[in-house]
Amino acid sequence: MTETTEHSLAVLGAGVMGTNIATLATGHGIPVVLVDVNDDVLAAARLTVRQKLKHAQLMGVLPAGRPRGELVTTTALTDAAGATTVIEAVTEVAETKAKVLTEISALVRPGTLLISNTSCIPIGEMAAWVPRPEELVGVHFMNPAYLIEMVEVIRGAATSEATLERVTAVLTALGRKSLVVNDAPGFVINRLLHPLINRAAMLVQEGVASVEVVDGLLEGCLGHATGPLRTADLIGIDNLVDSLVVLHERTGDPECAPCDLMLEKVRAGHHGRKTGRGFHDYRKAAE
Amino acid sequence: MTTANPITDAKTVEAELLAFLTERIKTPVRPDEDLFKAGLVSSMFAMQLVVHLEDTYDIEIVGPELTLDHFRSVEAMTALVLRLREGTGADG
């Protein structure tokens, strides 16, 4: 397949989304350089990607007969400089994203597609951190990125048509479908989803219903594949609180101020599936 | 975690898997019940089943064996374990 050999990815940040995207790409035959600041995180990420590749294969979502792309892990950002596409997937904290995007955009050649897997921070804010904002575009991959076919593409005010065409080509090579939205805090998905999760947690906090009942109602009555609180556990409650803060600061919407129960979960280290416990308990299933 | 089990006959594996599933999903299941069709098992839990079988029976489930159909029921998983324990592929 010539279309996959044209591409090489650098993924910045080896957390939940970074390893998801690395799995998606290598599973579609595209080589990935995965960058993080910590060797221990990278060692864990290699195992995680291997497990996620097995999961993807189990679910029958990888193209048959296509050799896997190579996965290289590194702490040196310079190793990402040769990629045709860079995907930033670091923590949803503006200072962190600013530092990483400023550094990487100074390293890559002009013509390198620069994607932010931002959750809520507008592309317009990030445009100020890079020298060629026309090459910057947002792609909001879902979690798990290798199972959910649809992605949200965010066109910043400065994003060029050529960049939009190129991001579509990369997403096609990754077997993804996309819908394009204009720039705004949280875009479409998270502007809807994050306040919904926050409100679901608030209902539990107020004693209106248990975690199981809230999820059960959304699944049974509204057809959600995964209830909002189980979704929160999958995303990571710590990441959700970061994103809600970003949304609250930028929209002033009181529905976006993280509720006490969410903050409590973060303080207690119950961040969701990745720590074995969040709104639901995964410790037995994770053994 | 359980270590490799040297005694692997169909009855032992089936009983162990039924006990494992009952504990995890809090619902009794039949050996021939389609776990996915009944909505008892999510795609995330399917992966836990892979890890459980690999760790418990000291097998590696790779390549064409790694397909959802092999995890669809306790019977299917039992057959997979026995086949891989024997060290012969499904097609000989």
C-alpha cells in the first residue's frame, strides 16, 4: 500500500491517547516515533501498545495482511523531527502544550503536518505558539482511537486548505473517518460530553442516583454504548478535570466547573480505568 | 496470579472459566452461552479474557487465533486452551 508508506508519525506524549494513536498507526502499517520525557513511561508504553495491538486485532479492526509499522520510543524530541506528521498528545494544560508545540515546531521542516490531539484548548490559542499556524490542525481522536472510526477535525482560523487535505489523507491511511468543525473551546464533542459527565457525577454526589443507575439509564434509555461515568473512567478523571477547567475558564459556563466528587476522585488517586478505580472499580478485572 | 496449570482437561478448564466469569460479571453463565450477544461482556473485558487465558494456562494467543469468535463462549475458550496446550494449530 503506497498510501501508508508515504507517512511517518511522531507522537508526543505516551499517555492513554499517545499509546492509542501509536497503536492505531502501527496497526495500519505506519511507523511511529513515540516521545515522552520519562524512560519509565516509555517502557510501560511499549507494553501498552503491544497489548492494545492485541486488543485491536481481537476486535478485527486492523487491516488484514498489512505489516505492522515500526514503533520507536525516545526521550529526545529531536528524534521526532524527521516525521511527515507530528501529533501532539500531551496533558491538557496550556503551559505544557505551549512548551511542546513551540519546541517541536522549531525542529520540523516546513511542510510537516502539525496535529494537536487537543481536548478543549482552541487551535487559535496554539497558533500563537508555532511559526507556521497554517500547518496546524486539531484532530480529536476518541478513546480507544483504534476502535472508534470517527474523529473530530478542528479547523483553526489560520489552518490552510492544503493542511485540511493532508490531514484527511493521513486519517484515510489510518482508516479513520472525519467530520470538520470550526474552532471553539471543547469544539463539539467535549463541549457536549464534558458537562454531561460533570452533571452525571453531580447527580451521584447529590445522592439522586448511584453510579450504576446513572450509567444504566443513559445506556438503556438514550442508547449510549458506555454510560457517562464509565466513559469518564476510560478518559481519566484527572484529564477530565483538566479539560473542564480549560472549558470553564474560556466559556464561563458554570456547568463546566468540575464538581466536588470529581475533584475528590482526583485527590484520592482514583483516576479511572488506568489506576484500577474511578467511578467504577476495575481492580479485579485488571488483575 | 495463577501460575501455569499442568492439568488441563476440558472439564477443569470449563469449570475454572465459568467460575472466573461468574465472579467478574456477577452473573451465572452457561458453557454454550454467547457472551457478546447476551451483552454480558464488553470489548474491553474481552481483552481481559485473553490475558487471563494466557496467564492461567501458559499459552500465547496470537495471529489468527486472536479473534473474537474464540472468546464468544466458555466452550469456545475451552477448545482454544486445549488446542494451544497441545501445541498444535487449529488446522493441524
